[in-house]
Amino acid sequence: MKILAPAFFAKQNVATPVKFGIITLLATQLMNIAFVAPLGHVGLALAIALGACLNAALLYVGLRKRGIYQPRPGWGAFAFKLAAAVSLMGFILFMAMGSPAWWLAAGWRLKVPAMLGLVALGAAAYGGALLVLGVRPRDFSRRAAD
């Protein structure tokens, strides 16, 4: 939202982001009602996350409809590669993290190196997947976007 809403403000359109914010607020409250009872605090986090995604989607579609933003060619493939790398990283970390019971029972002296190992594994999986998919560090630079 912090990236998409300023485009409306630059066009002197304050009403549209506010309208989308109100829609998002109402949708989030409805999702809270639906998710908190069966899922507890996880339902609250889920409702907030889905609300943020809804707000971003509304702002993005609004920018595209009004012709304020037009993505350059190649962004779809780039986004797909990023999503594939994140998915692979998530799968590998899920498989490697072990039992939740261990994380609850283990002391901090065991958890800290295990967490550092998972962070390193995740970084390696994500970076390796991006390299295999042909994404290079220069693709993330501002000059590459120009």
C-alpha cells in the first residue's frame, strides 16, 4: 500500500485510496468474525494478511484501470520466477524444520543454531532457485528496471 497509494495522491486523488481502505476495513472485520472463532489468534493474523492483500489488489487494479501504472514487458515472467523460488524455499524449510514439539521443548541453546541453520538453508534455497531460473542480482537493481 505504501508503494501504490502515493500514485493516487500524486494525481490529486485522495478519495480512491480512502474508499479502498474502507472496503478493506469492512472486509477485514468480516474475515475476523469468520476466522477468529475457529482458528483463534491465527484467524486474526489471517484476516489481517488477507485484508492487506485485498487493499493492495484494489489499489493495483485501480492504478491499471486509470492508466496511471503500466508494467513493463517481462514483469510477469520475473514475478513468476520469484514466486517459484519462494515456493521452493518454503517447501524446503517446511521439510527441514522438524517437529513443532521439538521447537517447543528445546532450550534456546539448541534453538538458536537450529534457527540460524534454517535461515542459511532458506537463503541458499531461494538464491539457488533464482540462479537456476536465470535471475541474476543485477535484475534487482534500479538500472535493470529502467
